[in-house]
Amino acid sequence: MRKILKGLAVFLFSIFAMLLAGATFAVDFVEREEDIPDGKIFAFINGGDSYSLWIREDEKKYLEKITRKAKELVYREAAVHNPEGDMLPDNVDNDISNELKSRIN
């Protein structure tokens, strides 16, 4: 788990570094998706009051793959360390639901 978190931190830092340092190289701010220059990896599309993030298709697939792997790891770790599926530690969620049932009935 620690290895995955370290990898995720490095990945997020590298994206942040690209966004920060690559304003002319990887990132662009445009009014429409059609205005995105070739070679850009990320683009912020101005939607008036807000911005949308556009990601090039290759990077989007890579991010989806990483997200899917992280999700699988989280579910696997949760199944190992919390097999009963309690949302809160020490059966607190069971106590809350039992209390609610007793008050309703």
C-alpha cells in the first residue's frame, strides 16, 4: 500500500510540475476545444464562469488505467483489513443502525 501511495504521489507531483512549468509546452488556455494547438497534453477550456480540463487521448487512457489499478488495490486492501464491510471502526455503524431501528420500532 505504501508503494502505491508513493507512486501516486510521484505521479500527481509530475502532473503538477507539468502544469506549473509547462504553461507553454504542455498546457494551454483556450476558448473552444477546436482551438487547442497540436502537441498540447492538457488544455483548460474557458466555459465563461468555469473551466473544463481537456486531456489528450493517450494520457486519458493512461490515467484511466492507473485509476482502475488504484481502485482495485483499495478494494483488495479493504477486503483484507475490513472483511465485514463496516463503514466505521469497531462496529460503530452497527450500533448506530441498531439504535435507529430501536427508535423507529
